[in-house]
Amino acid sequence: MHPLREEVPPSPQPNGDELDEILTFGDPLTRRRFLHRTALTAAAVVAVPALARHASAESPPPAAAPASPAPPAVETGTMDVTLSINGRTYPLKIEPRVTLLDALRERLRLTGSKKGCDHGQCGACTVLINGQRVNSCLALAACHEGDEITTIEGIAKGEELHPVQAAFIKHDGFQCGYCTPGQICSAVACIAEGHAKDEAELREWMSGNICRCGAYTNIRAAILEARDQKPAIA
Amino acid sequence: MNAFTYSRAADPAGALSELSARPQAKLLGGGTNLIDLMKMGVEEPPHLVDVNRLAALARIEEAPGGKGVTLGALARNSDAAQHPLIVQRYPVLAQAILSGASPQLRNRATTAGNLLQRTRCPYFYDPAFPSCNKRRPGSGCGALDPGYNRMHAILGTSPACIATHPSDMCVALAALEAIVLTQGPTEQRAIPFEEFHRLPGDQPELDTILRADELITAVQLPPQPAGRRSHYLKVRDRASYAFALVSAAVVIDLEGDAIKTIRIALGGVAHKPWRAKKAEAALVGKNPRDEAAIRAAAELELADAKPHEHNKFKVELAKRVIVRAVGNAVA
């Protein structure tokens, strides 16, 4: 039986403005507030795949989480990995099988990067590595020592939104918001690559980011507008 | 994902000695296929050798002695597709690379990883299916009728396996007659592209002839004659970011209005990039704008096709893709 598939009571819903803020910017303070409020139920979020449990295998489970499964039979130990993320250095002790996405979300609490498909098909986990967009779900954290990693939390310049973030708000480039951090990271790189010439080019070069709400029209409008402004990074 | 141990190779010799010492180890490049297969439980290597720091294998450069261009095993797909040597001399390769996967995946995916990627046959990719001769030799083929075989092969299949090779890049490399350069513990090999990937026969678990203790170091692209025409055409279920139903890479050298040499490779129809040699032979001396002649050559090539319940459409589609790709190459 899957330990994470238990029925959970519905979470208290944040108001719309707050949710937009959290999902669009991944702002750590806003997010932490949200997480704190919903911690009792968020720890048992139904959609967290089994892989996530490996990432935090050696840390005690959150109090309200369902019982953790037994540790894997083959124990290959942990290794020291130092990651450079959004200009900060994070020393980690992790198993080599921990993906960059799980390291970000489960160990570093940088939960702006989202786990959608976990197979490199949806783009919700997109981050920038040395300025290039990649699927963090298919990257092992151990492979990226020495690389400069930028997540949605590092896209804004302090309080100043990146032009792509501002344009997503202006053009309503999201509905549920789950794909938005990945869309924004991907769009920042797409513009930097010079692949945002027109709608047709964006359709092709943003095809690695799926939006199940179908906000594509507004996403393209946002990227085209942001393209012509000076980006804060990348 | 299974637990495994991890090491980083500092140079090709280090990677080779790791492979020799640990026969079950796998090399980790971009990881866009291997990590996914490990998550699925299809691959469970006890050890990964990270080769991402072998910078010498990431180069794209002129081969010495006018032998064309050397595309390093670790060159990322996105770097290859925008490198001036590739864009200017081998545009069909750039087209094929850019028609595959997504920008995020191409930023990580490597040359060697593209050659070694596994089929996306769902019976192979999901261990919940009990039958797959490629994943568990002798367990049968779940894709054969009455299985669901819409994406499967129509040429060169065997009773053991009807999987397709998923790559676009490799279809172009087949048409370009590239050479796969490998380094083993004692010898280097230069393997013609056509020989590198296998047909399934009765050993579908073997995709290629690469040995377990061998490292791909580069793919060599032969020099291109002046005036060469080429095109990559991919037909898929959606406009972007989907595997090919059928694709074709076409390379044509003309003499006046007649075809002097033509190479046609098909994707999505076989266990390996399929060189349409019957069609090629039939087209020498013909005018590439003579659509009836191209259609006749395509008919000849597909005469041997063995479709299954859900992929009968691929036979006609492959013919049309050949006609359109040749037409586009000389348009």
C-alpha cells in the first residue's frame, strides 16, 4: 500500500491574492507563512510521489506525516555535496540518488520549483543551471557541485520583480499557478537564448512547459512583453 | 529509485577503469533517459560513474586531416544544434536535434546518450507489464497483437520485439553515414553508424554493439560535398515535443538534374534508424522532383513492411514522408 495515498482532510485555503503571490514568486517568507498555516495537512499532500521520501530518509519525519516506510534494504550511504543556489552556498549530506528537485524542495525548503510529472515531461521543475534551463527532476544534486543554480526564488532582484514575473501578473499568465515557477524560469532562459521572436517561435521553444489550465495565450503575451525589457538576470 | 554508489570520472581512462572494475556500472551523462529509467525501475545500476566533467569529450571541432567534424560524446544537444560547424555543414543534423525533446532536455542530453537512449515502448518502460523481451529476456512481447502497438515498428521486426528507436538525432546521423568512435580497455573502434544499432532478432535486450566496458568518445561526421541538399521531416501527434510517428532524414547529391547519390533514413519505423536502401538504389539517376519516381521508390521500400493491429497507418505515412522529405530537400 502506498503510505502517501491516505485520505487527508481538506486544507484550509489561502485567499486568492496570497496564493498568486506564493505560486508566482515562490517568495520564501510568504511561502513559509503559508506552509506554517497548512503544515498539519500539507505534510500529507496526496500528490507527493514516493521518491520524495528518499530525499529526507535520514531526517526524522514531520510530526503529522504518515508513518515513514522502512529504509531501503540497500544502504549506500550519504555524501557531502555543496550546492550554490541563488547566490547562497548550501552544504548538504545526501544520498547520490537525490535529485536536484528533491534536494531543493525536501532538504532546502526551496519549494518554489514544483514536482509535476517527475519524468522531465512537464517542465514544472525547471531551474537555471549556469544560466541554462534544465529539468531539475532528472538531475542528480550530486552532479551539480560548483554549478550556479537559480530557482524561482532567485529570479527577482530583492523586492524588484523580474520583468517576466511582472508580465505574468499583468497578462494573467496562469490559472492554478502550479506550472508558473517553471514557466517563468523557462521563459527567462528562452528570452536570453533569443528564442522569443514571435508567437510561433515561443510555441516551439516553450513546448517543454505544459500548462494544464491552458493559459498559453497569456503566457506568450507575457513573455513577448518581458522580452523587450531589460532583465535583472540571465 | 534504487540505491547506488556514485563516483566522478576525472578523465576517460578513469571512466574506463571504473567500467572494467564494475561490470554493472553505468555512465551518467545528461541523465535525461537513464535517471528516468531508474525512477521507473527499468534500470537499477548499483554504481553510476558521472562523466559530466570529461571536458575533452564535449568538444565540437574540425577533425584532423579534412575528415569532417568531430562531435564529442558529451557535447550537449543544444550546443551541437547551434554550433556553426553543424548548422552550416550538417543542417539536417541541427534540424533533427531541434525536432526532438524540449529545450530543457536538450540542454542536458548528450551525443552519446542520444545514441544509447532506450525505446519508449510502454511495455518496456513500465515494469508493471510482465512481458518484455528487451527488459526481461524470454518473458515475451507485450506489444505484439493483442497488445497496443500504435507507436511500434513496421520494418526489421522479429517475433521477439517490435520496439522502435526513439531518437531523431540518430536518424540524421544514419543519413550522414557518421562514424561512432569508441575506446575500450585495449582498443579503439570506428563503427559505421549503420552497424552501431542492432535489429532485435532474438536478442532484443541488446540495442547496440557497444561493449559493456567501452566508452563512446565521439561521433565523426564525414566531409560534405559542395551543393549537397538535405532535409529532416518529422510527423508526430502534436506540433512539438512528441516522439516521431514517422520521420525521415534525406541527403542528396545532384549531378545536373539527376540524383547522383541519395541517402534516406527513417525514424519511428524500426528498432534502429532505418536506411531505406531499396528506395535509395531505385532513385539514382532519377530527377528528385519527379514525384511519381519517388513514390515508386517508397513503395518498393515499404513492400516488406509488417504492420500490426494499430500501426497499419505507418506504412502509408512512411511512403508520404519519404516523398515529402525528398521534395523538401530539393525545394
